Amino acid sequence: MSSKTYEVKVIKQIKYLPNTFLIRFHDGEIVKIIATYNDFINCEKEEGKLTKCFELKDGKLKETTALYSVPQDAIFSINSEKRIIKDEKQAKNIILTILANYGLIDQNLLITYNDYAIHAFNKFSKAQLYQFDKILGNENIEIYEVPPLKDEINFDFDFINILKINNHEIIFSNEVSTTELYAKPGKAYLIYTKDITEIVIKTLNDETNTFVSSPNKYYLVIYLEPKKEGN
């Protein structure tokens, strides 16, 4: 029997932009987007980053590097001035022993840890890959129509007519409101158009792409740096 896996698309309706999600850029690059100031954990490995993550399921720990939304505080935390985990090779065994001692071994948990602390979350969801309708783009910028943020009040919006991103300009015929979201890699902005607005992407060599937006719409702008030759 074949063990080949297949990528499938699941159509679902959402009312608000998720707190954490993934977007696939046209070149295949996966971009992590965080649309919240709190309530998330990025388990991606980075140079110099001390915190690592496991998922606990069926009594077993599996290392994860995913992005998660965590709407509630940890149900279990342990902090110590002395090193809890002295040998990374023993991290799994140490964490499993501690969780068993506290009666947590049978739960599904997201675990974050470093040498001096362990935290366990029972409410968490892994960021999913979303495909929104792309309305405009070029080699380095893509703009998608998206739903609004659920907690807009927690974000600071600026009113602009031009959004400058490195050697690109996005020009709006009417004033729009915008807020920057966290993106890795690249940059991400959420745009709200109150009125019918012409949107123009202009590059340094004056190449342009144009789209006319509808009123009361939200758009996600994603910018990725040009790839270096050989990459």
C-alpha cells in the first residue's frame, strides 16, 4: 500500500481573521502571520532561542516547531533558580516524569520549556494554512481580501494614502487605515478601505499593478524580500 501523502484544500467559512495562521506565497514560501499581541507561542527554532516545545498526546512527547494560538494561561508552570534540565538529551524523560507526578500525563498538552522552566497549556490550536483570494501582486508583494480582526480595539491603526515597503509603494486613491502584523519571514499589513479605493503597487522602476477595491473591505498585504541569486 502506498504511503504517499497528498495536500488537500478544505473550504470553510470564517467570520474573523485567525490570531495565528499561515499563507503560502506565490513562490512556495510559507509565511507565519500573527494577528494578536498576546495569546500565541511560536515554537520555531532560532539561533540563540532557548525555549523549545513539545506536544503531549497519548502519553508521548513529540517535538514541534509550529505556531500556536493559546487563548488561556498555562495550567501548569514550574520555575526554578537551578537548572531543571541539565542535559537536553534527557529533556523528554524529565518532562514526562514531572507531568506524571502532577497527574497531567493523560492530557493533550502543548509544552514549552527551557533549562529553568516548564509550562503546559491545555487550550491551544496549531496555526493552519489559509488560502485567501489574491486581488493584486507582483514578485515581492501579494494582497489578499480577508475578514476583519476579531479584537480590532487592541490594534493601533494609522491613516495613510501611501504605504512604503522598501523599494515599493502601495498608493491608495482614498485614505485607508492600516496596522502592521507580525510576519516571518517578511512584513505584513492589514488594510481597511472605507470607500471605493484604487490600489496601485508601484516599484522602483515605475512598474505598476492596479486594483479597485470595494468599500468596507479588509486586505492583507504581504511583502517578502527578493531572493538572493543561488537561493
